[in-house]
Amino acid sequence: MRRRLLLAAACTFAVGVLGTGAAFAAAGGQGTVTTTTHAHDVVLFTMPVTNPCTGAPGTLTAVAANEVFHATFFTNGGDEFWVTGTDEGTATFTPDDPSGVTASGHFASWFGESGNNQNDVQHDTNTFNLTGTDGSRAVVHATDHFSTNATGVVTVNFSNFKFSCG
């Protein structure tokens, strides 16, 4: 019985090693593994904000109707990776004062990060289009970028936010 278990373990190990060797050889030793996740009706965030059109404090909530997340890693045990995510769905602004202007609409969001032993890059872009109960339209667009080099020194860092009301 013990001999049969050892033989089964050895065969399992051999098949695993051969499969891994083929994967590494196919990509020059740099095979990758990618995972993709889909989700629906996910509350991304609820946060206190100020309505850019009225100045009223309230809560902004984003609910992703559709969300896709990708992650890719090298199989050689290194620290190289890529991660991206895309969300789109509904956004609502609820004023703290119940008699205030509420707003609702659509948002789209994308982010990405890639890293290795030489640098790290992170970036995102977000757009919110909301229509208020008073007929006002608020558009919020945000873009961020952050990069470091191999010694961890920040080489690029910016955040651009554009608010418009009409």
C-alpha cells in the first residue's frame, strides 16, 4: 500500500513538472497566469462629498452594474504583474438636507497598475455624469498617474480633477 502511494505521488509530481516545463518553454521561461473576474451590482463606494453645482454637502454613491477585473502574473516567481479593472454603472448624490437637490446618472471608471523589479506604474480615469432634480448637470472627470523607479523614487505623480456644472 505504501509503495502504491509513493508511486502515485511520484507520477503526480512528474506530470506537474512536465506541464510546468512546457508552460515555461512556451514563453521563454516567462509563462504567465491571468485571472478575470466579472461582477454585477456591486456598491463600489459611498463617500461624503460636496455637490459641485450647489455647494451642498451630501453622499456620493457608485454602484457598478458591470465590473471586470484582470490580473496577470509571471509564473517564474518574480514580482512582475499587471492589474486592470473597469467599472460602469449608476451614481447618485444624496444631500444631507432632505429638501436639497438630489442627482443621479452614470459613471465609468478604469484603473491599472503594472510593476516589476525596475518600476511601478499606477493610473486611473473616472467620469461621472449626474443630472439634478433641479435640472442641473454635473460632470466630474478625474485622472491620476503615479510612477516609481527601481529605487522607489517617484518619477511622475499627478491628479487632474475637472468639475463642470450646467
